Amino acid sequence: MMRFSVLGSGSKANCVYLESQNISLLIDCGLSCKQTLLRLEAIGINPECIEAVLVTHEHGDHIKGARVLSKKLKIPIYANIKTGQSLQDVYELKNFKTGVPFDLNFKNGSISVKPFSIVHDARDPVGFEVFSNSQKFTYLSDFGKVTGLTKNAVRNADALHIEANYDKDMLQECHYPWEVKQRIASTHGHSSNEDTAKLIRECASPNLQAVTLGHLSENSNCPKKTMKVMAKYVDVASYDYFKCASQHKPTPLITLRSQQLRLVSAMA
């Protein structure tokens, strides 16, 4: 079974821990190396178990700790070629091609990864669909436009980490300069609470057990606003876990139920 924790998510740093079949990895590493290690230990994970880091794009809130962490733990960083240009001097850099699935093979097994293109103001930004043991985890952050690829990534996911960056009213009222507000709300910026809620409502399948809402802006959003909007579009109570992730502390370690357990529950 898969389990995961959002170690931190927000405008300053993003990092998710994912584990399946005794294989552990990180998606993005925007926290400092020290904070990443502390938060792994806080959820009961030995950092020495981490075998790789997948990187979505080159912005600092997603890669700040990657170089130091890769050297300390002697683990590879996986990124596409354009993102990899900002990841020099890491322990090992392995490139993938956007849109082309690949396997992460380790001594304890393998995990399949599908990097899909997203719309954001970075060189070649991606999200990830991670497949293992008949389950799918989708990581979708920093996207300004819903596309067919993002919809497909949400469909049939058992767990979803997805951006809900800003509240539309709070964005207009906050202190950001006008050009920053335009950039955030543009198709190459970020997803609003409402757009994310609509995407989940349209594409989530009965398989979906857990949703973590990430990358909440500290200046143009708040968890209370986010959850209020979600409740308008989504039956939040029907999920095992549906909460906002925090910039400052990790979520609990969330374990997904197997398909067999879900089938038994549905028949009971």
C-alpha cells in the first residue's frame, strides 16, 4: 500500500514524501536539507531510506534543498533536461523526458512514474503520476490552466496532492503589485481555490481516498477560505483525508487502503 506525507507546502517551500513497497522518495525539495530531515524524522521516517527526489520545475520553492540533500544522502535527482539545467552540482542527476513514463528501479522493487506537462512560468514544468501496487498518486502543483493532461492526471488517482494557491477576492485585495497579481491569476501562474475545487469535482473517481491541498499563499489565501470553497463543490466528508497542507509542519503519514479493502467496504 502507498503512504505519503506533505512535509511542507506553500509559497516558500514544497516537499512531499511518498512510499510504496518499501521504496521511499521525495517529490520536490524546496525545504532546506535540515528541515527536510527534521520533518521526515517527525513523521517517523528514517531519512536514510530515501532513494530519489523527483523535481517538477526549477523554482526555488521546489529545489532549494535538493543539492545539499542529494549529496548528504547520496541519492539521485530526477528532472527533465530543461529543469536539470538548474540542478548542477548534485550527487547524481538523471534526466527524463516530459510525457514519457519511466521506472524507478531499486533493490527493493520499482515504481512507475509518468511526468506530464503543466502550464506555468517555468522552463518545462511537470506534474507526476506515480503508480505502484495497483495504486496511483498524483502530484499537481503550480499550474495556471486546466488542460486535458491535468484532468487525466486527477482521474483514477487514489491520492492527490493539488495546488489551491489563492482566493480570488483575497488576491485582489492583498498588497501585491498589480503585475504580480496578474501573473498569479494568469494561465502561466497558479490555480485558485475555485478552479481546483471544480477540477476535483469533475475528474475525481470513486478511487480517490485522500486529498492534500497545497501551495496556499500566505498573503492571498488561508485554509479556512480554501476549505469553504471546496465544500461548495466537493463532498469533503466522503474522503478519508481532505485537508490543507501547511508551510510550517508536515501532515500525518497518510496510508491508502488497498483496492481489496475498498471493495469489501463497498459491499458491506
